[in-house]
Amino acid sequence: MNSRIRNVMLAAGAMVLGAATVGASPDTIFEGDVPVPFVVNGMTFPAGKYMVERESSSVLLIRGEKRNHAAAYIATLPDDGHDPAGAQPALLLKEVEGKYQLTGVWESSRAGWDTIREYR
């Protein structure tokens, strides 16, 4: 399976495994399970339940829930494309050298952000 299809399937998988913003605070843009460990700002986050909140127009906060204390601020730019997971909130993960990197966050079919980070 090529990496683009795998990345889209992983984003859809993260969305299907529990993404929901119903009843969440107005600044919450994603809440759900991420099935694999992933990297944010050079730190590895374990698989588990995460919430992403909007801190400002260009900064998001990702944090683990329950016993998962992983957290990081993410510098972002608006993405003018379309959510690959449809209209549902989703995290976009890209496989780079055997590790998944957080590359984007989507709130809806047209509201999304790309992380500002150079992937090598």
C-alpha cells in the first residue's frame, strides 16, 4: 500500500476511533483515539486518546487524556484544501523514516491547519 493511501487511511482511522466534538468546549477541534505512536515537535506521543484545542489563530494545543500526560503546543498555518477524512475532525499523520509525524489537524471538511515543521 503506498504511503499516501496509508496516511489517509490512518487519518480516517483516527477519526473513526472516537473523534467527536459534540459537547466539547468551543475551542476543541478534535477529540479521539490515535491508534499509533506519533511525533509532535520532536517528541514521541504514545497511542491513546487526545484532545486538540485552538489557543489562537495559529497555535493549537494537543494533550493526552486520562493517564496520558503528553502535551505540546503546535505552530500551524491554515490549510486551504479539503479534509481527507470527510467532514469529521481528524489528525493527519505522515510516515517519515518509520515514525508517524503529526502534519495536520482538521476540524471540518474545510477548516484545517498544517503544522509548521520541516520533516526529514
